[in-house]
Amino acid sequence: MYFETWLDKRKRENEWFEDMKALSDKELRQYLDLVTLSCVLLASKTNEQNCHQPSIVDIQRLIRARFTYEDFVEMERFLILDCLDWNLNVTTPYHFSDCIQGMGCLFWSDFEEELVE
């Protein structure tokens, strides 16, 4: 079962690479621009914890609507399902900083003050 799904995925990847080779330089550049902007949107959705997340409409305004709303949605779906397999979070030391900051202990001297009291 696992080997079959892995093999199917490899076949899709090979088809994708063949499709990319068939694109002209301008088309490839536009496609990579869309991938890059979609990755920025996905990263902001997974990392931002406040209301400063850019929306698709904000990005469209910045790039003067080179891509449609549907292009962004389709690319996000492709990235999440086919490329990342729903694995969006990678835990880094940065993620623990919120927990440590919430404890009120940021420096070694903060720990020492608690021990003295």
C-alpha cells in the first residue's frame, strides 16, 4: 500500500517536471511568482497570531492583479495537498519563545531572582 502511494506520487512529480520543462521562460517565471506568493500567504496563515495577516486581495493589490483569486486558491490547494501532504508546521526554537516569554523568564538572571526569593 505504502509503496503504491509513493510510486504514484513519484509519477505525478515526474509529470509535473515534464510540464515545467514545456513552459517558456516567461511562463515559468510567472508560475514561480505565483508559487512564491502562495507560500508567503501560507506562511503568514500558519505563523501570524494576530490580525496582520495579508489576504489574497491585499497581495493582488500589491502585484496589480497579475493573478486571479482562483489562481491563488488553486495554488494553495496544490501546495497543501500535493507538495506538503498537510504537513505545514515545523517546530523551531522560535516557537518555544512564546512559551518561555509567557513564563516571564527570558534570561538566566530571571531564574536566579526566583531562586533567591
